[in-house]
Amino acid sequence: MQASAQLWATKDLAKHLPRPWERYLKPHNDKIVTPSVVQRDFQTIISEIGKPGHSPKPRGNSKGRVAGDSQPKRSKHPVVKKQSKSTPDKQKAA
């Protein structure tokens, strides 16, 4: 969805750069620029207007656990078992 919105917003900045097998369109024609033409010229548009965000910064690796430090043992918990299913005879007796 966002990609189509970007193509629609930049359609006025796109220039028609025809492939060798395509027909050349005059620069000031009244035809609507197609999304594929805008997508083809999108790299040029981005290089002209720039990116809105900053480049990612390298953060490095975390220090991790200190050498020689040990983790505490995991606490033990009792095993929870399911109760046996009650039979119809037991339900009638109750």
C-alpha cells in the first residue's frame, strides 16, 4: 500500500525514459504517467530529493555475561498431572 502511495506522490517528478523498443513520448504531453514508468525512474527521484530517514548506525555486539560468572540453578517445580477422566458411572452416583 505504501509503495503505491509513493509512486502516486512522485508521479509529477518522473521523466519518461523509454526502453529502446518503446515509443518515445513528448515531454509535455497530457497523458498520465503510468506507475511502471514512475517506478523505473524512482532511483533518480530518490537521489534528487534524498531519503527522509538517517542511515542505520552500527551498534556492535552486546558484552554478554561476564567471564567466570555462573547462572543460578533453575528452581524445581512439581509436575502437574491431569486428573483421570470421570466415568459416567461416577457422575450418576454423585
